[in-house]
Amino acid sequence: MLISRVEPTRSGYTFLGWSTSPSATSASYQPGEWYYANADRTFYAVWQKNAPATYTVSYDANGGSGAPGSQTKTENVTLTLSPVSPRRTGYTFKGWATNKFMPGAQYQPGGKYTANASVTLYALWECAHTSTEKKWTTGCEWKTVCKNCGVTIASGTTHGPFSYGAWEYYSTGQHKRVKECNYGDYSTTEYASHKTTTRYEQYSASQHRKYSHCTNCDTTIGSVSYENHTFTSTTSNGQVVSTCSLCGYTKTTSQTYTISYNANGGSNAPASQTKVHGVTLTLSSTIPYRFNYEFLGWSTSSSATTATYTAGGSYTGNVSVTLFAVWRYKPATYTVSYDANGGTGAPGRQTKTYGVTLTLTTIQPTRRNYLFLGWSKDRNATSASYTAGGSYTDNSDITLYAVWQYNPETYTIRYDANGGTGAPASQSKTYGVPLTLSAVKPTRAGYEFLGWSTDPTTMLTNYAPGERYTDEASITLYAVWRYVPKTYTVIYDANGGGNTPASQIKTEDVTLILTSTIPTRYGYTFKGWATTSTATTADYQAGGNYTANEGVTLYAVWKINTYTVSFDANGGTNAPNPQKKTHGQNLILTVAIPTRPNHVFLGWATDSSATSIAYAPGATYTAEEDVTLYAVWQERNYDFSASDLTVTPDEIEQYGKVTVKFRVDNWDRNLPYANIPVEVLLNGEVIYSTTVNFSAYGVQNIVFGLNVGASLGTQTLVARINWADHESETRTGNNSTSATYNVKKVVETSTSVVSVNGEYTEGAQVISSFYVNNEGSSDVLPEDNVSFNFLVYYLDGGKVKTISQQDWDKVVIPANGRNLVYFKWVVPAESAGTTFYCKGTVSHANAAKEQNSDNNTTEYAVVATDYNFSQTPNTRFEKNAPAGYSPNATAPTAKAGSATWNMWVYENSRLALKSYGITVGNTTPTVTPGSGCLTAEKIGATWKMKSGYGIALSWNPSLIAKSGYIMPGTDAYTEAQSVYATFPEFGYSVASEKYRTLEKVGGIYQFAANPNADKDERVHFIPVYVQDGNYTVSVTATQIWTPAGMITAVCNANTLTIDGTIYDDYYVGN
């Protein structure tokens, strides 16, 4: 029958075809196809819901840059707005609105949009006044104006530069001078503390005048005082010339020398004496004292053994000297005697020398039943004060008495069970005290205990338990035993059977003949006897010998009877193996079945000519007997075929859908078949499988839709039926059919902007980057000729002015992935405030055929910013710190500044992912005192200098590969295009005139030439008001562009130590 070609309709749905199930999601039949089944059918329409309507949400940066890409909103589905915020130099982003002039935001990044309508959202901005300039309205009045919006932010009056009069004396604490503004009518008087130095003038032989003098106003400050001279002396030819180091007064005297005495270990040394140059001195007659020593005289050496001078002798040398006493050692001696104090063997006497520790003799006296503890000064002592070999330090004669502790001898009485167990524990007997032997008796299986003997082999006893032992000697007592024979019982257990034999008695070491009586058990065969009830093999047989000396229960060992079930294929092959049935247990027959060409196996029978079965495979067999089962057969025509395979259409693009249709037949006119497997293979892989039920001689048509996916080129489909068993069919060559179709490649791309993280500064090189996305499941390769065009332009009176146009050819992108493209270009000089548009377009031969070609172009706008060049004002001699100055300003945290990015490249006929990374090398800026600072000094690695002087800086940063990444080519990065230094006196501020822009000279970054320095030296002057302590300059390198954005590095220079001011050097110099 031909199915009707009329197609039903349903609002919001697409008709897919017909199915026999009302819940089907795919069609089995199509309008106009043939229906072959011989059965009634109801066909149900299969519907697919149409996609809902969509709307576009666009973003307008409204004077800023970096607006998110457009988004698509689905009908009645809430859209989460892009979290990306645009940027605008000098402005704060407040949110999005549907009108660019709205007073407040209606939406925020990441917010919800619910309207079913397309819309353009405009960025709303609030000026942050980040770029300002100072404008002078009169000679001394000024105002600060925002360069973005023109609003006056602050105003005030600033006087200077100034002209100054000479300093004049004002008071004891201050002097004054006139200060006049050079550009206004402002005039004032400045007061400052005197800068004083102390001056000295000669007055008399013993004193000079002292007063303070101010060097600025040239005036004596305060009153004049008088003080004693401070002499510095020199000696020549016995004459001493003394000069006051403050006023210069000089006097001359004869030279004198000091003769000192040192008792050199003794006491009562004479007092020091004074000798006049060229006059003989009579030495002191006082003699020092030293215990155990004899005084010999005096010497100039503390280690001398003979005297150079005698007490009361003459000394003629013209030199100061210390005389040391010369001694000869004469120590005292003492006697140490020993008393054995009731014992014997006391040591002989020893002699002790004064001050020398004596080691006592190690010889010890002896005394029976006593323990020697040591020596004591007391005859009746119970504890020792000295040990043998110990030290004696007293400087006196002494007798040492032996100290004894009573310690009688003991003896051990040991017991040996002598083959038994339970012997008593050993006992201890004390000298002179009788011992009662233990009453404990040992035991021994089969033996009687008689008593104890000193001989382990005797049958006679020496002692009974509890008897007295009086010998003064250790001894071992052995148990004496008499042997008693044993008997054992052998019991029989039929272990589930009957006719159990009676028990038997066995005598020790006499062989027992086991009973010949045999038990019985239905369905089992008796195998013998065993010692466990679970044994499967026998240890003993009826009438056998039993020799063990122990009682035992012997259990009957039974083997259960089994029966054999055999199988006969009865004209077929592969009959199952025989099975064993165990007595009393049901047997489940095997489910294995025999085979026979063109026959159906029905089951098993006990008769080879039977046509009906007695047992089916897997049935239960219960008979307690051997049996042979015969196969029962029915003849058949086992034959299936597959044919008429078609694919519509036979050429299609990637991700398209084709219809697959084929026919399967059952050629058996007599038998129906169920669950016959059908499968379809695509290029050898199964993509569709089902089972079909056939009536006798039946036909089935199979239809299904196939999404071709990302495959490319010629694809081969094979439909087959009953493939696993087709070799068993009557015919074996009709079970499969094949067809082919061709899939053409689809390139589906889009692009998006890599967010710009820095400002585009006039005159600077920048890098603009884009992502190129592959929305298909096939790699985009060089042969696909995908290119990317980059255009930079601005609008001049409505006309497009091109700044840069570049192409990136043969872009490669992995399937369902993205790749990076980037372009280096120069922002035109003198273009601050100009809006530049950066546009990227991906293109290829079939771009117009893409499902969504609108996303192949993206664009963003940026406003070029000023190149900021800053130098600090000349604050060198500002002694008073300005408001806001903090001596504790903390240097910025150092950061290396790095960027990494990944890119796909095509090499060695495949895509490879490369990881690139670049960083600013870890080099430290070097700061040193300027050439005019002659008082600076380097202590270790640190410079110490005074404020008010200049410092020089040098830094040579380099761009290197980040660790673990590939160094990119020079087209992928720019050098640092803005390098500047910040200072602690300005709180490391980056406001204009608070930092210094550095210049590159001979490859080294340095300060710009300073017109306030000698010969325009490249220095920065540290203000006089900077307090003592550490001083660190911080250097920032920025405007380094990479495909991943702009990077900035912060490096802090070596730390200087500030100690004093330039005025300190001025006063010292004057």
C-alpha cells in the first residue's frame, strides 16, 4: 500500500513523518512511502517543536571603549547581561540604559533582561576628574580644572618664587630676614633659629674663653664662660710639650715615669713611685707576702724565676715599668692514715701536698659477712665520707676508719620436677638459719611422686616436702617418681548411618584390633573410619590396628551415590556433555542444545523416535537412576535477507540530516520468528540496531533519520540482519545490503575582542588582539583559507580615515575551539582625545553560507590619551616639609610584570598548542649619590648621605621568557614605552610634578637632565626636610603591550640611608 502524501499541520511545530506510537520522537514512515505489513495499523503524526523567537541585545560604549559583544535573547527566557564593563579614560562606569542621556542606570553588568524585544544599551558615565591641569588667573592665584569635563575642582593662592634679604640678629634664639614674592605684592619676615658654632680664645695659663657664634647673622650668642685647658701632649728628649686642643695655649715640663709594683699572686705590694727623667730612684723596701712561697726580689716579667731588682735597690731607667714579685714555691705536706676498724688488710699511709688533691688508695680491707662501704673520719660511722680511689682535698693530717655494713651469706635451694611439672619455686637459705623445704608437690601424668633426692636418677629420697634443711650450701633437689600404666576408650559413631559398633578399651602401648562390624546408610557407600565427622577419606579400616595412646571417637566416612544423565543429538551434532546427578538432589538439565541443519530443536525424550518431549533444556531431573536423553527435532527453512538500502539525499553538508530506508524478509513459509537482530553500520561502526518479529514468510520496512554530524567525504552504510548467525541460514549471501552518501565540509566561525586592559597613548606602539572561534566540529586548517582582516580608523567630518590595515592569513582553529590573532600598530602622535575604532573581520570563501555570519565582525572604540611627561619641582632647599608629607611612606609592592597566552599553530601536518610568556627581567634599579655629594660614604653595600644632595639612577630592564613558556617573536610585544620614578617625599604619588619621567640614554634609563644641577647633571635632589632614615626610590615600567594585554613592572631601587642635611656639611666647611 502507498502511504498518503498529505502532511498534517500544527501551529509552532514541524511535521517529521508517521509512527505506530503516539509518543514517538522519530518517524518510522514518510508520506508517499510503501507500507508492506499484512496488518491493521494506526499511524500517529510525529512533531518537532519549532525554535522560539530570538532578539538582539546590543551594547554602545557611549564615548568609551570595550563594549561587550551583542547577545541573543530567547523569547520568554530571561537573559543574563554580559558581566563585561566598558572603559573610558577619566570616567566611572555607572551601568546601562536604553537612552544615552538617562540620568541613572536601568541595568548593571550581569543583571537580568526580560523584555521580548531587541534593544541597544548605552553606557552611562560619571567623570572621575582623573586628568586635571592648573591654570593661573593672576600672579599668585590659581585653579585646578578637569581636562575631561572643564569643571573647576579646586582653587587657591600660591606665592613664589621669592627674593630674600640678609639675615639679622633678632634674639638669643633666632635671626630674621625679609621674604618677598617675585610675582605678587606679598612680603613677610622669616625667622629662623641660629646656626651656631662654639668658639674658644686664650685667656690664662690654666683657662680659655668659650662662647657661641651664629654663622648666618655673624653675632655672638649668649654669655661668655671660662673653662680649663684641654691639653694634648708630645714628648721629646725628656721634655713634655702640652698644647690646648681648643684654644692653642702651649706649656713645657720635665718628663716623669711611674714605677708600679705587682705582688704577682701574693699580697701587700708596695705603692707606686714616680721617677724624674735622669734622676736615680731608690726602690721601696716593703716586701710582699705569699703563702707557701719565698720572696726572691723584683723583675719586669711576671714569669721570671730570678730577680732583677732587690727591695730598697736602685732604678735608673727613664721609662715607666711594672715590677713583678719573683717567688719560689715551698708547699706544706700532711699524712693520711688508714684503720681497718675490725677488719683486716688496711692500706699503708699516704702523703698529701698542700693545695694538691690526693687520690686515695684503691686497696680495700675485708671482713667476713660484712660489706665495705668506704672510709670515714668517725670510727662509729654507718655511712662513708670517702670512697676507695676517691679524692681528699683537706690540708691537714687525718686517720680514715673503714665503714662496714652487715651482709651475711645466702644459699639457693632449687627444685627440678625431673620429667614432671609444677616444681616449687627456688628458696633462699641465710647463713646460720635452718630452712623449711616447700610443701608443694610436682605432678607427672602416669607417675606417683615419692619425695626429693640430690640424684636425678635414683628411686630413693633424701628429703620430704616440708622437711628442715640445715646445710650451709646451695643445692638442687630432683623429684623421685614411680610409673603407673594408662587405658583409653575407642568410641564408634555411624555419622548419619545405622548398625553402630560397640566401644572398645585400649591399654597403653598395646595394639588394639578395631571391630570388623560395618555400619549401613541408604544411598551411601561405607569407606572406613576417621577421627572427624566431616572427613571424606578414611584413617582406619574395619578390623585394622589402632596404636595411639589416647582415647578417640571414630566417625563413619560415607561417599554419596551418583547417577549419569547422557545426551544423544539423535541425527544432529554438539550434544551436551553427560551430567552427574547426586542421590537425593534434583538435577537441573543443561541449557546447552545440539544443532542440526534446517531443523529446530524442541527438547529431550527418553525414546529416540519420540516426536514430543519429556524434558526441556533447563528442566529438573529427579529419578535416582542412569538415563540417556534423545534430541527431538522439527525441520525448518532458516533464511533472512536485507535489500533496497537508500539514503536520501545522497549529498549533504555537515550537521545535515538524511533519511535511511531498507527492507528485510523472512523466507520460511511455515515458521514465524521473534527478536531477529537488525543493525546498520556507518563506516564499520554500528549506529542503529533493533529487533524485528516476522510472521511466516513476512516482510518489514525500516526507516530512520540520521544526522550526519561532523563527518566529511564519502560515507558507507551497511544494513544487515541476523548477522551473528547468518552462516547457519539456508542462504548466507543475502543478509546485508550497502549504500553511500557524501558529506561536504561547513566552516562556521565568529570573532570576539580580547579585552583591552590599558590606555592607548598617543605616539605609542600597541597590540590589538582578537579571538577567532570555530563553531564547527572539524578543525579549520590552512587549506580552508580562513583569513582575518584588522582595520584601525577614525572619523573626520563623517569620513573614514584609515590608520592601519593588516591581514592574518591561513588562520587555524581546533574543532569547537578558538585561536588568537593580534596586530601591532602605532597610535598617531598628537592624537590625544581622538576616538579610534579597531575592527576585526574573519572571512573565508563560504562565509556568506554560515548559519550566522553577523558574528564574523567585531569592533571596539578607544580614546587616545596624552603622553604624560612629569618632572618634580626644585625642592632641594625646602627645609619645612609641606602639608601631607609622611616620613613613613611605604614603597609600592614590587611586581615582575608578566603576560602569558596560548596559540594554535599548524606544524608537522597537525595542530599544536603553543604557550608563550614574557616577563620583565629581575634587575634592580641602582641609586647612588650625585657627583656633588662629597660627604657620602658606602658602608658595606649601603650608601649613607645627607638630604639636600642629588642622587643618580640607572636601570636596564630586559624582556625575557617567563619560566616554563616560549619566548615570542618581536612582533608579539613592545618595549617599555613609559618608565618613571616615584619618591617617598611625595608619598610615591603619580600625580603630575610628583614623579620623574626617565629617559633612555645608551640603553640605560636615567633621570632627565636637571637644569638646577651643575652641568645639568641627571640627578634628583632629596629635599632638606626629608627626615633621617631609609630612603627608597620606586621605578615603574609600563606601556609594554602583548597579545594578552598591557603589562606593568614595579621595581624598587636599593635603599639609601639619610643621616643629616646638606647644612651640616656647610657648617663643618665654615
